[in-house]
Amino acid sequence: MLKILGNKNTLFDHYLAQLRDVEIQKDRMRFRKNLERIGEIFAYEISKEFQYEEKEISTSLGISNVPVIADDPVLITLLRAGLPIHQGMLNMFDKAQNGFISSYRKYNKEEFTIKIEYVSCPDLNGKTVILTDSMIATGESMVQAMHELTAFGEAKQIHVVTVLASDEGIEKIRKTFSKEKVSLWVGAIEHEMTARAFLVPGLGDAGDLAYGAKE
């Protein structure tokens, strides 16, 4: 299942426009906040896919029967660019357990490989997982991350969330994982990549824009 949130004349488009804007990007705190807001919007949309149960709530004037989430998801993100989106998710799913995956690109001349360095994760058996990253380019980071998570149990459902994704990255995930078990949530699809797998027009290096340049 592929869900695209962008280009529907909503607040999502407004925040995505600010993320892309090179002038607004100069304000690092605002860049992080916009990623966080986008994470909150994704969380709201994904919550429509969850199972709910009716709960009796006592108010000051009586009793109200309301639907509540039957089972809180596990929120997992790829460090470091995914952190603000993850925080937006956590603002909405405030009782969720959390996991973190450290991955990086290792460059060798004109080529690069993806390395997973560290994974911290709770038990995933029977859980609904929301796995976030700021962008999916070749799809290799996300595919490796999802393979790493199998060591922590068999999730019931996995929602992969990203602000921008390439056609190539989407196709790689589709070919690698069961469409019945994995849903892909994307803000916008980019149809072009540079030789170093940066999306065009994209928005730049989200990690650097959020937290500062790295050596």
C-alpha cells in the first residue's frame, strides 16, 4: 500500500514547501519543527488504519463511550535525520515504545555502501511498527533497517514513513517486502537523483539542516 500525503492542498504541503525553501532552511530550529509537524500529520493519517476498542469514560457530568487505540505502536527511526519526524510521531502516540537505528553512508571514490552500526529496539512480536526516515533515495538504508528488525520479532504490520522518496527506492521496498504487511507513506515522490543518490529537487541533507554539518 502506497499513500502519498502531498499535493492535496493541505497544511502538509505548506510545511513541505518550507522544508524545501533554501532561505527558511537557514533557521535550523524551524527546519526541525517543520519535520516534527509533518511527523504529527503522518501519525494522524496512519492512526486511521489502527484497530480501536470502545472504552467507558467518566466525565464530570456522566459517562461517554469512546473509541481508543487497542494497541500502541512501536516507533522506530533511522538516526539522525529521522529524529524530528520521530518526535512528531511520539507527540501523538505518547505511550509508544521506541527504537533507534544508527546507519550511515560509507563512500569509496564515486561509490557508497550503507552500513548499519547499532540497533536499539523493544520486542516487535505481534506489534504495529512505524519506521521513519526523512528521505528514501536508493531504498538500501530502509531495506537494511527492516532486515535488522527481524531479529527483534515478527511485527504484525509495518508502516514505513518518509517525507520524500524516489521511484527507485519505492520500487526496491515493494519488491523486497510483502505488500500485505508493509505500507509506505510518502510526502512526495521525486523522479530524479544525483550520482551520489541525492533526490532532485529534494531539500538537501536533512540531517545537516536539522543538526549541523558533520565531518
